[in-house]
Amino acid sequence: PSAEEPSAVEEPLKPVGKKAKKRDVGKTVVVEGYEGKGILRFYGPHHVSEKPRCGVEMDSAVGTNNGTMKGHTYFTCAKKHGLLVAPSKVMVLEKQGDKVKSKTSVENKESAENKESEETKESAETETKETPKLAEKKKEKKKKSSTKSKKLNADDVGKRVTVEGYSCQGTIRFVGEMEETGALRCGVELDEAEGKNNGTMKGHQYFKCKKKHGVFVGLSKVAILDAGKTDVVKESAGRYEEMSRLQLVKLCRDRDLDYKAVSKDVEALKQLLIAADS
């Protein structure tokens, strides 16, 4: 540019406040738990679990790979610059003032500044405005939280559960320490082939189930279902049993569910709706 013509100043970026989608490939993003920015290079299913994943090329060597995982190439980048994570951990950025700020950090700052006044306000409102309906909702929420936080043990084997990160339900088949690491884990036989094994890990059999129906997770990720919830699930399953794929897609769209990654899988659509019902 000439001396009279000032050069364009590139504006920094700010979070849009939404998780990444397939249409955001090529855009600048931040990844929860990692410093700095990156470029979204891949959005699609994991080659084993088929769950939606985002492949991000980070600006610095804070990653875990070069775009290839277990022999499968999702994208290419420099060593230790690649990440493969769930879409919920990736936030798209746009231009703003002087530095990149995550939505979470801004919210936390505002929360810290107003914490005392908000707590006082909430307490006053609760005392003066709480209705029987609101009290019932709070009671139900507390009950659900209590069910999930309950520490699992061997006595829970055989109980029906939901597992964080999986759309279907399952049955507890194992609670105990892993043979190699000694880590405390819960082994669940899932109702659908969304798992990672058949109950055997690194040559040690903890329980038996069909291929890709077994999963081992931390105890905090497992929530035991009560009888009432199980009945709701059965009722939901019957409701969607005879529906076509197009009917299921329409229901998912009407209920604003994130169904696009499984839009062609009838069973996965049913499980998504059942999970929303419960």
C-alpha cells in the first residue's frame, strides 16, 4: 500500500458461542482444555465408534498426533499439532478486539464479579416466589443428581443404567479394578453396538457380551435408572418402533435435536429420541 493508504488492520477473534459443525471446517477455533487457537480440519464420524469428531490443527505443539489416529488419517498436520475431540469441546471464533477470549472465561469473570449479589438475589427470590410446582421440580432435580452421584459397587451389577456419552442404555456387568492399571471402572453391556469391546480388555475378560456392546468407564459417568424411568423408555421405544426414517428425522428436527450425524441410521435416530424422552 502507498504512504497515503493505511494498511488494513486485521481484527483479532472472539468466540461465536456455538460448537463446531461440518460447515465450519477451515475456520479458526479454540479447544476446551488446550491453550491457543487452531484450524478445524475435519468434521465427521470416528472410524471405529462412528461418533462425531472434530479434527483440529493447533497453532502450537499442544496436540497429541499429526492428524492420524491408530493408522487412520483424518487430516494432515505437523507432529503434535493435531487433536481429535468431540464437537462439544470445539468453539468457533470470529473477529473482535485485541485478544482471544473463550466464552467460558468471560462468563466465569462476570460470575465472580456478581456472585455475592446474585446469591443474595436468588435467595430472596426463592423465599418469596417459590411455588409448589417449583419446589417439586427442585426435588426431582435433586433426586436425579443423587442417583447419578451414588457410588457404584459390586452390588449394582445387573442394574439398568445410562452412560454419559452414549445414546443408548445398558446393564452393569462389572464394577472393580482394571487388571493392568488398577483403576476403578464400571463395565457396561450396552443395548446397541455403540461400545468398544466385548467385555475383554487387553486379553483380560471382565464379562461377556456381543462385539462392540461393551464399554468400560469411570463410575461418575454411570447413572442407575429407577423403575419409573425404565417404563418411560419402554413406552418411548414402542412409540417409535413403526416410524419411518423420514418421520424420525422430522421429530428430531421439531425437537431441535442434534441428529444430522445419524440422520441415515434408523436405530440411532430412535435411540436419540428415546434419550430425549427420558
